[in-house]
Amino acid sequence: MKEFPEVSVKEIHSLFLKLADTFRPEDTVHIYVDGASRGNPGDAGIGVVITTEDGKILKALGKYIGKTTNNVAEYQALITALGEAKSLGGTEIKIFADSELMVKQIKGEYKVKSAGLLPRYQEAKTLLMKFSKYDIIHIKREKNAEADRLANQAIDMKAR
């Protein structure tokens, strides 16, 4: 009796196609980002939620980032999210943020006047170029509740 039954080339090919489909990276991911600062500058945190187009959560994280401003926290959330989305295999991204300043700066509608924000803006723009397509959309705060919750939870955890 053979240890392994004979398998046809067709069966192997079919198996590889199924495996490839299972591990296919998401083509378009939705990214929700938020930065929070208590004191501005003060204790700050970031929140990131990455989902498929149909809302399946691929990654959610909150992180305390020290004492900084809300605008720096917003950019740090974006930078972190872009790295996470790339590692998940995303090639096209839609970013949703409630920071009108950051969204309009990324779109080129506002200039980056703050010397403290400029390096973060440049890093974000460099990371965005690694995606085949991206869009960044300003949303109302209530549409960004989960990213906001994660950012504030990270600050709360630090306070304990």
C-alpha cells in the first residue's frame, strides 16, 4: 500500500488555484484613521481600522504615542495605517479621516505651514506613492467612531 495516493496534475493545479485565492491580498482596503491629544499638546494616541470594501475588519489598533499635538497624532495615525495596509497586501486604498486639515493637505488643497507637520506630511506622501491608487476622504467625526475609540482607549490605558 502506498503512503500517498496518486494525485493528478489537474488536481494539484486546482489545489494551487484554491490556495492562491485564499491568500490573495485585498485589492482595495478602507482605512479609518484618527489621532487624539488631551491638552494639545498633551497625551496622545492613534486609532486605525482597516477593512475590506464590505466592512470585514482586517486590522484594528490603538497606540499611545506620547505627548504631542492632535495634528501630529492625526498624521502618525495615517503613517501607521499606510504601513499596516501595505503589509496586508493592499494595492488600492480609500482613507477616511475626520481631520479636515490633514485631508486637505494630503490632497494639496492646503499648504503645510507647520514645520512640525512637514516631515510627517512628506513621509505620508512617500508611503501613499507605494499604492497603485489611493483616495483620502474627509468624514464627520461620528463616522469615525471606532478609530476615535481606539485612539482614546490608548491614551486611557497609558493613564492607568
